Amino acid sequence: MARKKRKDKRKEWLILTPLFLLLVLLVFFNVNVWQRRAETREHFLRVERELERMVQEEEFLDEKSEKEVDMEKELERIAREQLLLRKEGEEVVLISRREDEDEEEDEESEKEEKYEGGFLERVKEILPWW
């Protein structure tokens, strides 16, 4: 009877040993997968923070460049209006009221000169057939 007990114990070890090795391998591989997953998650979070920082920086630079463009346009407008500056190929035209008044006076003096001719010339202007 003693021999049967020994054979039963050997059979148990023969079955339990591969199962134990399989269990150890599964645990080992799961630990590796968990480590890689943790590393991947950390990398993902790091990249996500970097992306967020870059997006904020891009928005800041866009706002800054828009303000600079607005400032440049405003400076250009002031330079054109007050300093009479121009771009290449443009002409600056200055209109003053004195010239307009002088032109009106010239027209009035021309009308007066026409009527200086006399009564008959005025009648001829009114009645062209005469």
C-alpha cells in the first residue's frame, strides 16, 4: 500500500508543476503588460500636456500678431493722413479750400467779363438768331 501513495503523489506533482509554471508565466507577462501600459499612459499624458501648452502658445502668438497687424495698420493710417506719406506707386493729392474758393472767384470774374461788352451783346447771347 505504501507504493500506491507514492505514485499518487508523483502524479499530483506531474500535474501541478506545469500548472504552477503556467501561472508564474501568466503573472510575469501580466506584470510586463501593466508596466508598459503605465509607461504608455505617462507618455500619453506628457504628450497631451505638451500639446495643450503648444496650443495655448499658438493662441497667444496669434493674438499678439493680430494686435501687431492692427497697430501697423493704425500707424500706417496716421502716417498717411497726418504726415502725407505714401506707398510706392501712389500719389498724394492735397485738396485745400482756398483753391476751391479761388476757382469760384475766377468763374465769377469770367461771367462778369462776358457781360462787360454791353447791352447788345447780352441780347445776342439771349437771342442767338439775332
